[in-house]
Amino acid sequence: MITRRCFLATSVSAITASLLSEAVPLFGGTTPNIQFPTQPRERIAIASYPFRDFIDLPPGEKPEGPQHPRIPLKDFPAHVISKFNVNKVELWTGHFPSAEQSYLRELRQALDKAKAKVVNLAVDGEHSPYSPDAEERKKAIAFSKQWIDAATFLGSPSVRTNLPDAKGAAPDLNVMAGSLTQVVEYAASKNVVVHLENDNPISEDPFFLVKLVEKVNSPWLHTLPDFCNSLTAKPAQYAYDGVNAMFSHAYGMCHVKAMENDRDGKPVHVDMARTFGFLKQHGYKGFCSMEYDSPGDPYAGTSELIETTLKFLA
């Protein structure tokens, strides 16, 4: 996830009123009140992103690199249970073949059948919420809202919405806050928490995200600390300080990684004890999503991340 993942913003139509009428909000109130599990294994989720070579591609996309047998996204939750004994998933929007009513219903049925749960949607779009172009900002806001609707229907308590950089414009805290306030107010009306991840080194710098969350000042907007992303683009001390600052505003989701290649292809390793120390220092009670993003087998890598996480959460 060094740069914003190549995401072809598939044609996502707004979720219809009939779809929303079927969705029953699970998390009500004026502030989020997610009942997080306390057992270490129950706090673990598996991200779909590391398995992008093993999940069916959306229509129109062509595979790259080595080819593997693929499964439909709707089968991923049951697959995760069988492979990892984990019943919670974080689904990436780049894996969705559609956000139409019919597909979301099919996916929800598969989740219910497997007794699995989506605990976060990782939403990646192309439009910048701080673009000088007002129409561009409107598209960014609308895209986030559409996936908040999808999260509501799927029973996910949260989304992680990305903040693409705007060509020719530096990140603008006030403009970004104005856009996000609209997204967060909509999310609150649907009982969905919005998370911001330290990914894009330009527009999602960890300290900038902390300022942004403080500027919007809503209990429905929180940071999502990724263990490794900032280490691939920033000096180590800066990156660790940034993740520490983000955990002070984290609520429902963090991304656990042990290693990732930087922009030059060089491996960057995470001090796991140090980073889990931030998690404990700030009393973080939310989910930990395993996001293996290194060369090699994501199945073996994810299993190792699970064991490491269980050790530090114990």
C-alpha cells in the first residue's frame, strides 16, 4: 500500500431506497458504541487486499503477474474461516464486482451463511476531497457516501475512506475538513464510523491525519494506524512517532504488518513490540486487521501475523 492502490473506480451506483430499507443498523446512538470483543483471536480480522491474486477480478480488469486459482469475493469470508479460524474480514472495494443492490444482497447472504462478519470496508476512490475543483470534491464525497450505504447493508460498523492527493495542490486542512464533515455527518446518520489511514505520503501523512481528525472533531471520525506504510516513505523516528500519535485517535481498526517494500523495492521491517506498545499505551480496544503486504505467500504471511498479534494482545 505504498502508493494508493491502483483502483479502477468501477461504476458504483447509489444504493437504492429499497436496499437501505433492508439494512438494519447494528450500532446506534449519538456516538459509536461498538461492542468490541476482548478475546485476542476475536479481535483479529483478515484483510482481502493481500489476497488480490487469489480473488476474482472485477469486470474489465486483467490479471498481472503469476496466475493462481481465484475465488469470488463472496466466498472469501468462508475461505478465511477455513484457512485461519478467523470469522471477521476487512473487504477492499477494489475486489467488489459491483455495488449494486443484487450483488450486496448476495454477499450478505454468503456472510450470514458462513457466520462471518465484515468489520471494515477499505474504500479506495480516485477523487480528491481537497481538490480546488468543487465538482471533484463533490465526487469524492458522493463516492464515500455510496460505500457507507454498502457498509450499512453488509453490517460493517466502519469504513476506511482514502484521501487521494489533488494534482497541483498541497493538502489543505480546511478544505479537507469541510469535505470530510459532510461524509462523517452522513456516516453518523447510518451508524458507521469513518477511519483515515496513513497511506498516501502526500495526503495521508500521519500527523496531518491527526490534525484533520481534531479539526472535524466528531466521534464518528477516527484514525486507522497502519504499522508499516509510513516507514516506507518517512524516516523511522518520524514514522513511529506518527503511528503513536494516530493510536491516540484510533477507535475501531488498525492494520498489522511486519514488513513492506519501499518505493525502491527495499524491505522495511516493523518493530512489532514497539508498535504494539503504542496500541496498549493508548488503550486501543478495536479490531486488528492482518494486512500482509510483502513478497511471498500471503497465506503463510497472514498466519505469521496472526500468531504475532495473538502474542502481543495476550
